Amino acid sequence: MIFGIIVLWIMGKGDFTQITQVNKVYWLGGILGTIIIITVMVAIGKLSPTHAIAVILISQLLVAAIIDAFGWLGTDKIPFTWNKWMGLVLMIAGVIAFKWKK
């Protein structure tokens, strides 16, 4: 928190009133960051680190694609085309093949 205040002071050139100009959705970043860190720790504890990181990467790409496809958070809409679906399917198949035990 102290680091955040220092960065705000430096980037805001000493003007803390800029904090009220931020889109309210962006305030969820800190909460989501905490949730992500906790779920990563739990996932690595229950799965192997390789599997946990692979699932996390696929999840992040899927959420980013959904945000782009719907134009959420002020982004331009980018269609989720068949080649992106195929890439996602290949990544999921790779995780399944990697996890597969004989």
C-alpha cells in the first residue's frame, strides 16, 4: 500500500486529487489481484506447478478474449474467430495430454 501511494505521488506529480478521476471498475484490480494470488497458491498446492500455471494461462487468455470480444472495460471489440477457438482448444488438449497418466 505504501508503495502504491509513492507511485501515485510520483506519477500524479504530487496531486492526489487525480484518484477521483479513475474509472470505478479499475478499483477492483486490487481485490482481484488478491483473489488471483490466493487461487494460484491453492492451485499449485493441489496440482503440480506446471499444470497449475498451464491452466492459469489458458484461463487468462480466455478471459482476455471474452473482454475483447464484448468490448468490456473500454476496449475495441475484436471478434473471437475460429482460429482463436482452435488455438484455445489446442492449448486445452496440450494440458490434458500433459496430465494424462498411463
